[in-house]
Amino acid sequence: MRKRFTHTLKLYLLLLPLAVWGCQGNTKKDEGLAATHPELAEELARDSLTVPYSDSTSEQLYNRYRITTEEYRSSGNYSVGNLYRGRMAPLDEASHADARGFRTAIRKGMEEGVNFAGKYTVVSIGCGTGCQQHYVVDRETGKVLDKVQSSMGASYSADSRLFIVNPPDSAIDYEACNQCTPEAFVFENDKFRKLEQQNR
């Protein structure tokens, strides 16, 4: 009996360090990376970089676009004199490749009357998500003269030849949306001409 007791005691004494080591192993496991790779944990702690969220770049782009747009508008270079007050011609469907296909939408938009550059009507038609086509119709002749595409709409007025595609908007993240960049056009000789972007 004593022999059996001694044998059992030896077995317990052999298993005791194993049990203690196993419990410590679980504790280290809970400590994470520091327990298993202390050198790496220290290096990461020294080299950690905190980058706070900031949309300052997008805000700077918005301010640059806004200022440039306001400079174009206030320059007086794109003003028109008198607004056309004569008879409004019906749509000339043969004047543009898209006129016949979009005749219903263009006719509906023409009901607005002169809304651009003294004698034209801009008719905006959706072409999918984040896509608009802006057609310019001459109200004296009814001809569709030109079109331009935007992602975020357009800004224009009846007394100016200036046409802003994707007008500046502080809600837009300009870093994430490449198609949202504002562009300025002038309407001359029945066509849109893109104005060069001013560097700041």
C-alpha cells in the first residue's frame, strides 16, 4: 500500500509543474502579443502612428473650386446683353443626333423658356446614377446645338454664357469622387469651350 501511495505521490508531483505551467500559459495568452512576442510589442509601441480623421484636403479643394467659380462669375467676361423675347421655336429634331431619341424630355424642358446665355434653354436629362446630360437649345431656331455631361448637376443663368459643371459643394468628398471636380465652360459660337483651370 505504501508503495502505491509513493507511486501516486510521484505522479502528482510530476503533474503539478505541468498544471502550473498550463495555467500560466493561459494567462499569457490573454495578455496578447506582449506575452508571446515582447520585442515586437515594444517596437510597435514605439513606432505606432496615430492618424486622426481629417477631411482638410477635401475642404481645401472645395474652397479652391468655390473661389475659382466665384472669380469666373464676378469677372463680367461672360455677361450677355439683352434676353431673347421673340417667338420660341419648336424643337428641330434633325439638328442633333440625340434630339429625336430624347424629344419628349427636351420638349418638356423647353417649356421653361430662356434660361441660359440670353437666348438658349438648357435641358438636363438623367443618364444613370450620378450622370446628367445638359443640352443647349437655341430658342430662335429650335436647334439642339451642343451638350455637356456632369456628375453633380450644373449651374448657369439666363444672363451669362458661363456654365459650371459639378458646381462646388461642401458636402462632396472631392478626394473620393474623381468625377465630381467642378469644370467651367463658356458657350460661344454655338459650342461649349472649356475654360482652363487656374492653378493655386
